[in-house]
Amino acid sequence: MALPTDNLLALFRAVVDIESVSRDEARLADEVEATLGGLDHLEVLRDGNAVVARTNLGRPERVIIAGHLDTVPVAGNLPSQVSDGPGGVIVHGRGTADMKGGVTVMLWLARRLDAPARDVTWIFYDCEEIDVASNGLGRLVAHHPDWVAGASLAVLMEPTSALIEGGCQGTMRFDITTTGLAAHSARSWLGHNAIHDMAEVIDRVREFDCGEVEVDGLVFREGLNATMIQGGLAGNVIPDSCEVQINYRFAPDKTADEALALMTRWFDRWTLNVLDLSPAARPGLDEPAAADFVAAVGGEPRPKYGWTDVARFSSLGIPAVNFGPADSGKAHAVDEFCPVSDLDACAAALARWLAPAHRLV
Ligand SMILES: N[C@@H](CCC[C@H](NC(=O)CCC(=O)O)C(=O)O)C(=O)O
């Protein structure tokens, strides 16, 4: 199936309807490669399930526009559905908010902007939604550092309702396990209940003061939450083990090491098994390239509460911002959606910035 590139809504629905849960992005990556291949103005490169398309026009400046192809697991919310909203057509379904609207705008513009004023590297990558060790952009940068080198700005088309969201919060996921002694539940005094012991861990999670933290003029909002729990063997057995997964979202005033040290102190009675630790990124919107983008797009920048690869680009010394269609408040929700008017707004703003003289057809 070739992606329909003449109609934005049709393209969006086709991209959404190709299921691409993390580690299963090959089909969508193939379609992206086929859609951008064979155009005179683009060089197309591939690393695993990541696709890069770039102009080589010898412009004095190169920018990166990036987005991930993967989604969190489908929850009965595919294929896509459409409805009519006050502002026009709305597309519903897994990935519409996070972040196939952004991917669609990238495909739309990459095909059409054949003479941008800045050279553009379009990066479509895999495995963003899972552990940082699997992240496709991280792999691509490790394999081909030259594919991102020298960029003056990276725009991540994560959901932002077509406004700029600066920086990103860090994320740390860890397990805590409590251990008991199994016994018949009719003689519970012979055992020790690991699930009951977990109550103290949960209390500790709830007692943590999740503050608001201002960084570079944007107010971030931290969070500490138990997100998964398991334990118990059968309804008549005292459980001898219970495991909870905890997620700490930390503001960019802390390094990843500081976040780890804080959690280790806060849960000092237990052993933390760290599953994932991704650093935050400061907004840095006063960097000249970022400030120029803010001026071109307009609107009042907001903080990015989720983790995005803005953090990776920042650590590489490339200023980066989040800018894409859809409300981030709907990211990962079963009823996620994206208004087509957001796609139009993002495409128009990016075209203004990349090729002021270009008329989008
Ligand atoms: N390695 C991390 C990756 C998690 C990435 C994910 N990002 C978003 O959902 C961005 C959307 C937004 O907030 O606008 C996240 O923050 O969970 C991990 O495995 O946790």
C-alpha cells in the first residue's frame, strides 16, 4: 500500500491505521521510506526502523525535524475514526495525539518543500515510548553521528496543540519488591504478607511533595506515582512477594544523578531496581536558533511535562523544542484524538519558518 500523499486527512488516517506499537514499526518505516524515496530534492537513508530524509542544497544552516513512529499499545482504538468538531474534522485512534499527527505533517512537508531556505533533515524513528536503551534515535546517533551533526535547531513534533513546549521533564522508573512468607490464608499467622508490607511503600509515594519548579521562566510540575503492581499466587495463599513500579517525573533543575539520589534517599528503607532513567532538558528558548523559531511560530511557550528527545538533542549540544499537533493531555489516553486543523496550523507555521517564499500546494 502506498501512502496517499495528495490529501492531508487521507494521509493522516493511513499513517494512523498502520499499527506501529514500539518494536513493531517496520511496516510504517517501509511506507515512510517509499513515500520519500525517488524525490529529486531528498536523500533518503535508513538505520533499522528509522528513516532519514534530507535536503542537500548547501544552505548556510541545517535544521532537524524529528518524530517517532511508535505508539503505546493499542487498546481497542484502531482503526481510526473521524468526527466533526467545532473547528472541523477530528481523527480519533491510537497514535493520533502521540504522535502520528506530527509524523503526517513531516511527510506532507518533506515531499512539498523542495527548496527550503534552511537545509532540513527529517528524522522518523522507532522505539521512543519504551526504555531509553531501545530508543531508535539514540541508536541512529550512535551509528551515524554525522546524520545529526551541525544542526542549529531540532524541532520534535510531539503533541503541543501547535504551540511551543520548551524543554522536557526527566523520567525515572524503578521497582521496589517486598518479600514475605507464603502460607495457607486460613493460618495466616504462619506466614508474612508481602502485599501488606507494600502499603508502607505506597504511603511513601503519596507523602512525596511534588513541587512546581520554574526553569528559564517555564513552570514544570513534578510527579511521583505507582504505575504498576503485582503480587500474589492464589486467592487462598498469603503472598510472599509484591512488586510495584514507580515513575518519578522530575523538572529540569535536576540532573538524572540528582533525581536518582533523591529517590534513593526518599525510599531509603527499600532497594530500588532502576529500569529507566532519562534526563530532563532545560527550555533554552533564548538560544538564538530557538528564539528565531519562537518568533516565527508565535504564541506563548509552555513547559513539556512528558519526556521527549529534546533531552537527547540538548545533550548533543543541539538546541531543541517541541512543536506539533494535538493536545499532549490526550497522549496515551484510550480516547486520544487530533483535530486536522492542528495539522494545518503546524504545517503552515513550519513552512513559514523553513521557506518563507514557498507556496504550499
Ligand atoms: N524512556 C522513557 C520514554 C518515555 C517517553 C514518553 N514521552 C511522551 O509521552 C511525550 C508526550 C508528551 O508528553 O507530550 C513519556 O514521557 O512517557 C520511558 O520508558 O519512560
